[in-house]
Amino acid sequence: MTYPLSARDTLRQVIDTRFDEQVGTLAQLVQCPSDNPPGDCAAHAELTARLLEAMEFEVERHALPAEFAAAHGMRSVTNLIVRERFGDGPVVALNAHGDVVPPGAGWSVDPYGGEVRDGWLYGRGAAVSKSDFTTYAFALRALKQLHAAGTPLAGTVELHLTYDEETGGMTGPGWILSQGLSRPDYVLSAAFSHHVVVAHNGCLHLEVTLRGKSAHAARPDTGHDAIEAAATLLPALYRYRDTLAGRPSQTPGITHPTLVVGLIHGGINTNVVADALSLRIDRRIVPEEVPEAVEAELRGVIEDACRDLSGITVEIRRILLARPFAPAPGAQALADLMCREASAVMGKPVTPIGVPLYTDARLYSEAGIPTVMYGAGPQTLLEANGHRADERVPLDELRKATVVVANTLLELLSR
């Protein structure tokens, strides 16, 4: 069933009328830091809950036990759930995350300023993904007003606003699903460009610790240097990395697996032979790969490189294994609907793509729930400066994405 154009006109009118409020709400969300690490995000969750309550939503606050949060690299986690029931019908969950990577250097504006310049709102989290806190909330608010004016709807819309996407999602959507707090029929998860994302990479993080024996720098022959051992391991890792370009993915938008050594720590002092060095590896897993096989392969590369190092022992610890996001049964129909609605609003074709990132969307899809990623953003993630200095979201796209989400919900709740 397709509603007459007047219903869509009403949704757009409501969204346009309240758009200044939406931009102001996004600015407030950006102005409240929620960096992860350190992952102390409870204060931002409380701010978000109060903003939603001011919009006349009932907000469930789900604070996680401190020990469970700490086990997943977080200091504090409060997940927020809003449930708006319009009658019997499907449950559609809208998921976005409020934790963000630290701002880093190189900004031309205050990363927590929420400044609007030349039609863009700047700040850490403006694109990934505090913008979609507002995309989803204001789309749902417009739908509520449409329903209150007499348009029949059947189903429930939920907001799942979580705070650990940057560390894997297990205390966010993973917790919500495992605790039985929600079992939606469809999920829209936050994105960062105006494409409809139907697949993304997985990710493996390993921590490798090389242990040797300390010694005075005047007698290095009496020790075993962990930093010198790393000089053997690192070239082996980079040689392995170079082979990954020969494994192209067949998923549009994804090229091939990648590997980065992103963090190194070691040594005691300048005048001491280093007794230990640790490094962390990020290995992106394309949808065609089997995560367990990828981990076994990488562990083999590390062990082979270090096997003949005298006096050196190697410890390998898994930090994160995020599986690739692949479509669940029924996801194709949801993606088709999303592309059709986005194309109509954007005035140009919006097609499904994959992205070389990993997100919380995978957790819903792994649970067998039809899931696609869609939200506010420019043509590409690079234009949004996601995870970089001067992160930003175009306000025109924010408005249009809100209309697209509202129209999609209208269709899903009218079938």
C-alpha cells in the first residue's frame, strides 16, 4: 500500500519546520564530548535522554554493570531505547552510536564547537554518527505528528542509541540483543554518506607482545632486545600486507583486505635493553573471507617471523573480532525500498554499496534481522572527514536524510 502524496508532504513540512531545532540539537550533541577511548559516555547518554524527553519521547535508560563495560574496554555505558507503538505490525529499529574517536590534531575549528560554516556543521561526531541521532529522532517525531493527525499506521519504531561502536558494539547492540531487550523485524543503522550500505568489512585486532630480557645498555650482550626483535617482525607483517592486494573483493565499494600496525609501545629507558615490546595490528576482513581462517593465517605469519629469535618469546592476544556485515534473509527488499525512497528525495539514483569499515550493523544482521545502513552524509565518507580533523555533515543532506527515513518508516508501517 502506498499512501497519497499528502502524507509525504506532511512529513516533509514537519521536518522542514523543525529543522533549525534539529541542527541545534546536533550542535548540543557534538558539544558534549564522548570520546572512546576512554569510553566514559554515560554523561552524553544522559544529555541525549533529556533532549529526547524534551521532544516528548519516553526514554529507557539501560546502564550496564561496570565490570561488563570494563571487560569490553569501556568506563561507563548507558544504552538508550525509545519505543513508539502505532499498532500491531512490524518493529523497526533505528540504531546510531554516540561514542566517537578522540579528535586528534589539525582542526581548523573547535572539535567540540558544533560550528556551522558554509552549510556544514563541524565537530567530532557530526558525521559519525551523532547526526543520525537527530536524523532518526526527528523522522520519528514527524511520523508521530502524522499519526496524531489521523494517518493510520501499524507497527512500532524503536530508537537504539548506543555508545561502544568504536570498541566493537558488544555493550551496545550486542547487549540489547543478548538481553532480549529488543527483537526488531527490520533495522536501519547509521551511515556516513548518502548511499545505502548493504555490506562492510569485518575487522581483527591482535595485540602481539615480544618478551626478551633487560640489560644495562653498556652490556647489551647480556640481554635479549625486544625492540630488535620487532625489527624482524615488522617487515614480515608488511610483506604479508602487500600480498593482500592480490585478494580483491567482489563487493562493490570494497577493494581488498588491508593490514595496519597502529600502535607500538615498548622499552624501559634509553639506557636499558628493552625487555618487552607490544604492538597492535588491525586486519580488515572482506565479506568473502572467513574470520577464523584470517586469524589463523595472521597468527602463523607472526609465529613464523619470530620462531628463530634467540631469547624472545611471543604472546598473541585477540582484542577484537568483528565479522563482516552481509545481508540477512529479507534484507534485499529493505535495501530496494531504501534506495527507492532515497533516490526520490535526492533527485538522483542512490544505489547499494559496500564499505571497507566495520560497524554495529553487523550485529543485527548476524542475528538474522534484515538490516541496511542509511543516514546523513555527503557523497563519500572522505568528504565528511570521518575520523579525521574537521569532521562535518552537510545540513542539506541532513534534512534530506531525515525525510528519506521518515518516508521509509511510513512505507514499512503501512504494509
